[in-house]
Amino acid sequence: MVKPISILEKDYSQWLKDLSSRYRRSQIKAAVKVNQEMLQFYWELGRDIVERDAENRYGSAFYESLSKDLKVELSDECAISPSTIRYAKRFYVLYIQKIKNLQQFAEDFINENFQQLAEKMPHNKEDIEGQQLLMGHIIKDLFSIPWGHHMLIIDKVKGNHEKALFFVRQTIENGWSRSVLLNFLDTDLYERQGKAITNFTRTLPEQTSDLAQEITKDPYNFAFTGITGSYNERLLKDALLNNITNFLIELGSGFAYVGKEYRLQVGETEKFIDLLFYNLNLSCYVVVEVKIGKFEFADAGQLGGYVVSCNHILRKEGRDNPTIGLLICKSKDRIEAQYALESSTQPIGISEYELERFYPTKVEGSIPTIEEIETKLSEMIKETSK
């Protein structure tokens, strides 16, 4: 029987922990490397299919044939399904035009004559370096997320490479699992991100106003609360906090929950903030007020007062940036919201929320009837029996 180690037990335990940590890091690095090599293969496979015009050249059964032939050629070491080969082509087609546009910019710059080059150098030198840097970031990002994530993105973005790159970057920044990515693909995050009406450009320093805008959404999707009937503000806030993980995910990267109905002693009066968060990316408190009705001028005044109070009572000079206010209401008039923000000297954003998605009552033409399905199946059977 092996005797337990008793000499230098603390040192041994620490060494064991270090070894385990190093081993896990090496596993992660190996997995990342394998993923990058696989993505490189799929990218080149997609490129070959496009450049060879393989579908027209080899016929409609090309994908199935290539899958079988690869399996035979590699003695069962390679099992690439026809579906995966199709995804490889779509992967390449989705992003190649963006990369080609950046490459063309560089080539056009290089091919200019000396006089043109001299005239444009002060401006174009910065442009070309920026474009080259952007191209490098895009390529790096594409090879930094798993293939399964890429397939989800390819299916959902319908050829929109800017939308696809947005979700690639969000996956990298937030470490999204496949299920979380799918959730945001299905909730139109690309269309909602950074869309709140705000006055950040006027009330925040230039270096933080863009980042502050990006942490907003409009509308916010609160379907995870499960509320379907009548409700009041307390019920909605309780539901948000009972689903705090989903709430933080919907708010976005960097949000940390501080408190609900957070008490502030303002002079001789007690004030209670609906929801208080701290954003680690912005290094600032974020006051969130939730209203179940339509936005009113008074709401902006109340929120602005809370923001100022947080700056005086909670904000630490040298540690925290100016507090931001976010009002999330059931509905708003955009002009009224704009006027309210113009009157405020505090950084405030105004958004709406949705509890569920409603489908149109009349969906004829979008969902096939039983008769249409049966007719289509009959036609397919007839075609295959010829």
C-alpha cells in the first residue's frame, strides 16, 4: 500500500495545485490551437470550393461525394459531413469580401504614384495602418471562437458580415457558451446594442462616451422574467432580481449588482434607488430605474437627482468615473425623451423593455398549411420515382 506523503505536506499540496493549474492551462492552450488549425482548414476548404467553382464543375451531389472520398482517402481518420463542407464554403463567403475590401485599400495605396503618395501621406498613412490593423483583428477574431459557434452565427446572420463579426467579438469578450450566443442571436442584440437615447456625448468625457453608449440597449428583453399577465413595478423588479443571472447577461458585459431599493441619505431625506449596479468596464456606478408606464419628463429629473446623489455619496475620487443613469420604461416618445435629455446635465440613457415577442395574428403565406405540405411531398415522391 502506498503511504501518504507527510513530509513537507503544505509544500506538496501547493505543488499539486500548481501542477493541476499548469495542466489545465496547457489543455486550454492545446484546445485553442486545435480549434485554430481546424478553422484554418475549413477556411481553406471554403476558399477552394469557391475558387474551383466546385458546385457547377462537379454537379449537385458534389458535397456528398467529397465527404465520402475524403473518408476513403484518409482511411476513416477524417469524417467531414456534407453539411460541414457546406458550412466551410459559407464561412469563407461570409467574411472574404470584408477582408478583400481591406486588402484592396492597401493595394490602392501602394499603387499610387509618388506625387499622389506625397500629397496624401499625412492622412493616408494613418488610414492604411488602421485598415491593416483592422484586418489583422478580424482574422484573429475569426480563428478565436469554436466552429460550433461559427455555424450558429452563419445560420442566423443571413450573409450580413458586419452582424456576424459583431457576434464573433461579443463571444470573445464575454466568453459566451453556444446556448448564450444562440439566445442573443434570437433576440436581435445586434439591432438593439447601443441604441438607447442618451446625452452621453455631451455629458461624459470623449474617451468614455462611446463605451458608455455601447453598454446600452433598446429595447431590453425581459422575457426571461416569465411575466405574461398584469403586473406592477414591484413585481417586475422582483422578477428581474429573481432571475439575476439572466438580468446581468441582458444588461451586458461588466455589470455587477450592488443593491435593490438602495438607500441614500440626502440631507434630511431618505432616497431609494430602484436598482444600483457597478460597471467594471467603465469603472462607474449605474443607477437603473424601471418604469412600467410611458416615459414622463419627471422621470428624467428623478433619475438625474439619483445620479448626482451617487456622485456625492458613493463615488470615490480617483477610483470611480461619473455615475450614469439608465431609465428603462414600457414605452417612450422619442422627441419627448430627447427634450428631457437636453435639459439634463447628468449622463442619462432612456430605453424601453419588452416582456415577450408577439407574432402577427395573420401569418398566412409564412407558415405552410397541411395541404401545402402534402402537395409538396407528393411532388417530391413523383420526382424521385421517375
